[in-house]
Amino acid sequence: MSKQTDILEFSDAGLVRKLCGPNHANLALIEDAFDVYIEAPGSAVHINGDTPSRARAGELVKEIYQRLERGWPCGPSDIRALIRAMGQGKVKAASAEAIIPFPRRSPIVPKTPKQEIFINAMRDDTITFGVGPAGTGKTFLATAYGASLLARGEVNRFIACRPAVEAGEQLGFLPGDLNEKVDPYMQPIWDALHMVLGRDEVDRRRAAGDIEVAPLAFMRGRTLSDAFVVIDEAQNATVAQMKMVLTRLGERAKYAVTGDPSQTDLPHHQPSGLAHALNILTGIRGISQIHFKGADVVRHPLVGKIVDAYEKDTPTRTVKASEARDGVTKTIARGADATPATTEADPTEEE
């Protein structure tokens, strides 16, 4: 099939330069994805390749330019997400309602259809569960959405909490004052806040009490009103802790509960409060559940492949681990005979 060149003319050469990305990194991603060669002289984009490849690359280039016209960011991660969506036949502009606006900075734009659903759910419902594997943007989007409400004066407080159990340490044994003890557990929240609000604004609002980031246990006995509350790493909350924090809900408050039920750090005998809540809080008006999958990962491309590999491996390892712990008797077929054998517990199977 002969290769020809399509020329796409645009009105703004500055936006075309943004479309190309630093050192034409965005164009390189498109070239690799569709086996085309792209040049961008002035306000035009030249696409060389076979007819189907030129058409698909051209559709993507036009979508990127339109997003830039709206003031939306389009970095390499956005381009990769669009390429992946195009492979699934789902490329389309996100709805205006799903954009998270901020004063004096670019808005946050969902990179996948599931992220758009999550943002819409946080807008429409009082409690939104966003659950799924690492790298799907759950914590960042929840934090960004709450920070946007705070910046625009739609809530008076942003509150984030998470169980402090990841390292298996007790807060009391860590050095420093309360903030110094807590902050290492909360760093993902602080990173997201600094990214969307800026460090100076975060420090100012933290000093004024508008922003609070604390361990989950610190929510006990309080009523959380006129606030957006993020409950992060919720898979590490016990059933009692989850009930406690969910019942802190006050007037004009919204919750975003995020976590990955497959990565709980609780002891094996202790059920996860997140998994329990997902099971019992279904069909209740005002509560929504958004389940992310490996295909929704927007972090480094390898993260999605790693998540998929672990998802495929989980059923096998779950069976092996439970058999090892319980010492169950299995039947192993040998030719026409079946010989019972007892499986001894293998500590290497413990996650």
C-alpha cells in the first residue's frame, strides 16, 4: 500500500507547538502508535503513512488540538490515554461537567471514560466509592475535586484521612510532633494538593484550618459538615472504622472513598471495612460505586500490564494460600489412580 501525506491546517501555530510537545514527544507517541511520520511546520501538521494509519492519526491530532483550544492539558500521559481509547473505539471529548476547574491554572481533565464517570459521580452523589488498582487516578481525582470545591467556595473545608497502618508502625513511636508523625502516611494527599492548589495556597489554607489531613482514627466523635472528605486507602480500615467515619457525615458534606480491596494490609483474620461497605451499601440513593480495572491505569504504561498480570495470578494464589493455611486435603490424579495428599502450610504463600 503506497504511502502519501495528509496536511492538516490549523489557525494557531502556538497551539500546534503545544500539540507537538517538548522535543516533539507527543508526535513521537502518535508516530509509534499508528506507524506514521509526522512533521509540524508552522500552523500545519503533515502526516505521512498508509491511508488507514493517516486517518486514525489525523483524527487523534484534531482531537488534541481541540482540547488545547479549550485550555485542557495534553501531555504524554494524556496522549497515551487517547491512543488507548482510540484502540477501543472510545475517543471523544469529555463532557464539560466532568472537567475539574481551578482558578489561575489549567483544569483537570479525565483521561479515561471511567475517570469521567467517577468525577460525575462525585458531583451528583453524596458518597462515592472509587475502587480499583493502583495508577487509575482515584486518590488524585478525589483530592483534586475536593480542592476545586474549596478553591471555588463551594465547601468550607477539605478533609482527608487514611488508616495509618501501611508500615505496620504505631504513630506514637514515630519521631516529631503530631504533623511530623502523620505527614509521611498522608504524602500522596499532600502531593495532589500541592499540584492542584500550589504549595503556598495549601500552607495558607492549612494554617487557617480549611485543609485538614489526619489519620482515620482522628475522625471519631466528630460531625463533618460543609466539607469534602476523602477517605483514602480505605481497604486498610476495619469494619468498625469504616462505619465510624461514614456515620460522621454532616450537612452539606460529600465523601469520596478510595482504595484497592485486593491490597489490604490488615491481618488475614480481619475483614476489610471497604469490602464490607461495598457489599452492604448497594442500591442506596446518593451512594455510588465506581470500579476501576487494569485497563483504566493512567500511570506509566507498564503499571497497567503489571496490574493485569497480578489480576490474572490472584485466583491461583488465593486458592494456594487458603489451602496452605487450612491444610486441606487434595486429590492428585496419577494416571487412572487418584491419591489423596495433605498440603502442608507454606509460609512463602503468605502475602
